[in-house]
Amino acid sequence: MVKIKEQIYKWIFTILAFASLAFLIGIMITLFKEAIPLFSQVSFLKVFFGQFWYPTYDPPEFGIFPLVLASVLVTMGAMMVCIPIGVGSALYIHELAGEKQRAFLKPMIEILAAIPSIVYGFFGMVIIAPFLQRLLGIPTGLCAFTASLMLGIMATPTVCSIAEDALSFVPRSFREASLALGANRWQTLIKVVVPAAGSGISTAIILGMSRAVGETMTVLMVAGGAATIPKSIFDPVRPMT
């Protein structure tokens, strides 16, 4: 009887796993199916390497290169913000903070990760963008730099939370052995703890990047919405997402 139940559970979870994959494949097929008629009117190279995105013009322009470039630029900028802050915060919370500090900081980071993206977008559009415009003397605060900054702030709680969980799975014996061999606390942290939690920290970074890449509302509100090739990070852009 127990084996039958185990087999039933196994098949249920197998079906659910393949159902998720089937939904993803279905979405991709639908997107490609809807996009195929476009290539009968516009060449492949002109779509992917065209410099203008004006789908409502007559004649329309469907060059997505500025959108792809903007997505890469904003995502890389966001990673430069969230990786050092997120991983550094995780190291501090787990290795250096006291019990009271850890009990306060960990739930606060979880709360920050749950804030809706439109809140970040509104905050960036109303407060951060005008502040950066005055501080840096740029024509507009709605630009790739602001979008990168806001996406980096959004992704930081995700990176920090998952990286801190990864650090918590490093056995205490690793630290004790390192200290017993004469390493100080900093050497133990950098040369023992971080490499041991490397796979978990990498996962945290990938998930943080995934959130930055897939974010829509925030970049729509603070990136500037200009579908042109940016000359600098302070130019308005329009990422694909």
C-alpha cells in the first residue's frame, strides 16, 4: 500500500514538472507563430539589427536592436548595484551581525523583496529621477542609469536573502577547522565560507538577474521610453521588458 502511494505521488509530481515545461514551450510556440508573418515583410537582419523601432509609423520600422541593447545595459548596471550590496549584506547578516541585528535585518529584507515593482517605479520616477537630474546636471533623470539603480535596489533583497540562506548551510566545522589552523576571521570568511557557499551565492545572483531582466513596470516608469541607441548610460532608453 505504501509503495502504491509513493508511485502515485511520484507520477503526480512528474506530471506537474512536465506541465510547467509544456506551458513554457507553448508560450514560445505562440510567440514564434505570431512573429512569423513579420518576416514575410521585413528581413531577419533588419529586425534584429535595425536601429529604429516605430511599429505604428507608415511605413513601420521593426528594428529591435536598440531595445536589446537597452535591456543589456540596464541589466548589467543593475547587477553592478545588487551583487556587491546583496552579497555583502548577506555576509554581514550571517557572519558579523549580532543576534538582535540578525533578527531585525532578516525579516526587513524579506519585506523589501515583497514590495510591488510599481512602488519602486513610482519612487524612482517621483523622487530619485529628479534628484539625480539636479545632482548630475543631466537633461532628464529618466534614463538608463536611474533604471539600473532602481532595478539593482529591487534585486538586492532577493540576492541577499538567498545568499544568506546559502551561507547558513555551510557547516560550522569548516569555520572551526579554518580558525584552528591559524586563519583569522576575515581569511576564514573569504577563503573558506564564501567558496563553500559558492553555488548558492551563484544561484542568488542568477535569480536576482532574472528579476532585473523580467521586470516591466519599473523600467517603463523610469527608463525614459526612448527606443534609440544610447550614447551613454545617462540617455533615455526603452528595454524590451
